[in-house]
Amino acid sequence: MPSSSDIRPTRLEYIRTKRRIVIAKKGLKLLKLKRQALILEFFNTSKTAAAMRENLQKELIKGYEAIRMAEILAGSIRLENESMKLPMMGKLNVKSKSIMGVHIPRLEGGQNKVYEEYLLELPTSINEAISSFNRIHKIVLEVAEKETALRKLLYEIERTKRKSNAIENVFIPKLMSAVKFITFRLDEIERDTFIMLKTVKRKMGEREMQELREVEPEINV
């Protein structure tokens, strides 16, 4: 925002500045609405993430219990051998979805495909352990997705807050100050013009009176 010395005290500049104030106030309102929507989304995502973390804890307990039972029933050597035969995890694809302009990552894939024929040949204890850790892996990806979303939402909330504060506490007050300065200068110019016109009118009146005085003796003669 320019200083007072850089502001042109004209009617056009006054109209432009008033228009900028209206636009700034509309933008401020939109930013506040966006921040409220982001905060609501943040709390909803936070609740979902908390439920997922709790579910992950339960599934981890079940998974380690399944591993322990598989070691007891099938033996640690058999369990290790079968784990070496499992296929590698599939490729993890990272996509994104937009929430109020914030790009939130969405994870797809990453699971290992275990053929049913292979699972049927395994002891039940090992089969249950594999199924349990497949579920855990899926939940871990979901939790990672939500945690990343929370960080991005929080960053955008703070960013939106800084923008709205700058507009509300700095930009709009400066524009209002500029309007006051322009109004003051226009009033001052108007007063000066009015005084100048009165002076010109008075001098013209005095000149006319002087001309009349000069003409009167001639008329009398």
C-alpha cells in the first residue's frame, strides 16, 4: 500500500479505493468461511484417524497373537519358510483428492496377492497370521493417509488464518486510511476552490463598483 504522499487525491482514486475495500471484505468473508470448513474437516478427519489408530492397536495385538500361535502349532522354521514364499507387496499408487483447495493424498494398492490354492495348503494358524497382517497393512495405509491429511489441513488452516488476519488488520485499515486521506484532501481542495471563487467574485464586484464610480462623473457632466 503506498504512503499518503503517493496517494492521488482524486475522485477516481476515491472510487477505486472504495471498490477495493468492498472486494477485500468479500474476500475476507470467503477466507473465514473456508477456514471454518477446513476446521470442521480437520476435526472429522481427526476423529476418523483416532478410531483407525485404536483399531490398528487391536489388530496388532491379534496379529502378534496369530504369529505366536503359528509358531507354537506349525513351528518357527515352517513359519519362516512360508513367509519367504509370500509374494512382494504390490505397487502403491498415490493419488489425490481436493478438499477446499487442499490436495489430500489417497493411497491405493500396496497389497500382496496370495493365491487361494496356496492358502489352502497352509496350516490354519499360518493362514490366519497372513490374513491378520494383510488387514494390518491395509489399516496402516489408511492411518498414514489420514495423518498426512491432518498435517495438510492444519497447515492450510494456519495459512488461511494468516491471510485473513493480514486482510482484516493490515490491508483493509490501510485502504480505509487512504479513503480518509482522499476525503480530507478533496474537502480541502473544495474549500480552497470555494474561497478562491468568493475572492474572485468579490474582486469582480469591487471592479464593477470602481468602473461605475468612474462612469458617474461623466454622466453628470
